Amino acid sequence: MNILVVDDEKIIREGVRRTLQTSHPGMRIFTAASPEEAIETLRNSHIDIVFTDILMPGMTGLELMKLTRRRHPHVKWIVISAYSEFAYAQEAMRLGARDYLLKPIGKEKLLKLIGTLEEELRRENRLTMENQVLRSNLKYLREAVFQRWASGLDIGRFDMASEMGSHPDFYLILVRLESANPIHLEHFIVDNVLSELIEQKGHGFVSSFESHSLLGLVTLQEGTGLDSFLVELRSHLNQYLKIPFHLGASGLLYDFQVIPQEVKRLKQSGTLASTGLYEHKNEGAIEVALQYIRTHYHEDLSLEKVASVVYLNPAYFSQLFKQKTGQGFKEYIIQLRLERAKELLQDPYLKIADIAERVGYQDMRHFTQVFRKKHALTPTEYRRQWEDEQ
């Protein structure tokens, strides 16, 4: 039996791991310090039981459940929390959690729960597991065939008639991820979010399409419009993704034969008006970052530190920051500090060294160099000039 313990507090996850390992030496115990690490472990290893904290940076344990339960329906979830809030417990149970434990977790209760779950796992029908594998394999086969079909490639003798019959009308949804780095985690997130939304709003499926794109086909249920579908999809992707993406959709289609041509058009399209294309901006995160900078400008602020505050990749954060402010991160910090320094220099009773420290410069010489480079005056010269003008 394989168990995954997800908690950003090392003392909790290591405590659970040691307790389980001591009492059940034959078990494999995995640990993850974040939901992102947990997703990677679930993707790479067969996990039977997941213990997850609720409140963690970036993504809650409940969000982790929502994001992964479709891909890993066999997993038994145990939610851990420091709070006895009924709403948390209610939502955890609604999502299918097997139990809800409050910190600190008692050793006896933990071991009793594991014993119960171990027995449940033993009772699971082998045939059910084989059927799940078969359905999963058929799913991957269908998606692979559809990928070739959408690319205009030969699909041999595979019959698309059954798929055509299931989708008398449909939309195509194309999600393109913008990153120069490997995107295994982001690909997994998009696949799960889009697949679950398709299941909620109608029926269809999602297929990988080229290295950085995923293509969804959906027949929406009556009363659900494409616009509302895209708004909800965009909202979920904004919440979970930390890299930029583009979201495009076709109009309502009736013929599978036009799919290759329509996919080609979506790939080439780049305007919001013509295709319903959306672009992830994360402007809210930049607003939070600016507020944080204005409050902490006197501290040692690095790009990496501020990016981590809003849970964004530093390179992507830097790109968004410049788009939003028109300045680079370092340039913005310097300007903010020097504007505040100019205000403080108008107080004749403040020493230059004290002003430098108040605006984030521990070395007065460095402060003077930066100030002179920006204003062609030293701080002392600026103060004299200001006094002369009064």
C-alpha cells in the first residue's frame, strides 16, 4: 500500500510518515511539501491513500482534491486541518474525503484509520481494477486517434462513426501554454480542469495536441452557452496556472470533417474578437505585489521574493510586472525608494545615513551613488537646493 502525506509543515508530514513507517514497515510512504509536489507524485507513482493539509501556500488541499480526483478516482483522501470549521469538513466530504482529522493527530486514531482503509483496499474487486485499466487504455487510444485526426493525418481503419454519433454538434477548445520550459505539471492541470468542466457542462473529451497545446471537444448541455463555459474555464486556469496561456474556441460545428481545418485556424488566430481568444494576465497578482512593495520597499526586496509572495514564476512575474507598470522590477524599486528619500530630505533634522536606511539602503555611500545617478545631485546637494527654493 502506498501513502502520500501532503503538508507544508515538515514536522507534521514527517511525524505522520514516521508513525506509519514504524507500525507498517511494508508500506511505501511518500511526502510532499506542497500541492504541486503532490501532483507530481500522483502522476509518477501509484498512490492508494493521500493525507493532505487544507491550508497551504498556492493551492489548498481541497483544491488539490478537486484537481486530481478525476485522474485518480481510486485514491482515498484523508483531510488534515488545524481548524474544526464545519464548512471545511462539509466541503471535504462533498469532494469524497474518507475522513477529516484535526491537528494534532493522535497516533491511535491514525493507526486505526489506516487499518480500516487497508481492509477496504483488500476488498476491492480485481475485476473492477482491470476494467478501470481497460477504460483508461481505451481513453488514451481515442485521444491519440483524435489527435491524428485533428492534425489531418491518416487514422488507418479506426472508425470515428461512434464519436460522430455522440456529438451531432460540438465546439473545439484549444489551450496553448506559453513556456520555454517543460510543462508536465501545467499540462496535467489543463487536462484535468478542462476535462472536469466538460463533464459538468456536457460531454466530450480532451486530447494532447502538440507539445504545448491541448484540444478539447465538447457538446454542451442545453442551457449552457459557450461564453459562460469559457469564462469559467479561464477563471479556473487563472487560479491554478503560473505561466501565461491562450484560450481559443471555435464556433458551433456539425461535421467532424471540418475539424482539421478549424484547428489550423485556431492555431493561426491571434485576436480576441475573431476567435474568443483569452489571455491569462494575472493582473490581480501584480496589484497585490505592488501593494506589498509599497509596504516593504525599505526591506531587502528581490524579484524572487516578491514573485513568491504572489506564487508566480520569477521570469513570468518579471514579464507581467513590466507590462503592468512600464518599468522593470529593479527600476521600479529604485524609483519608489528615491521618491521617498526626496520627501525625507526635506526634513533638515534627519541625517542622510538615517534616510538611506529608512528607504532600504544600509550603505550610505551606495545610496548616494544611486541618488546622484538618478537626479544628477547628491542627497546633500538636493537638500540644499530644496531649502534655497523655499
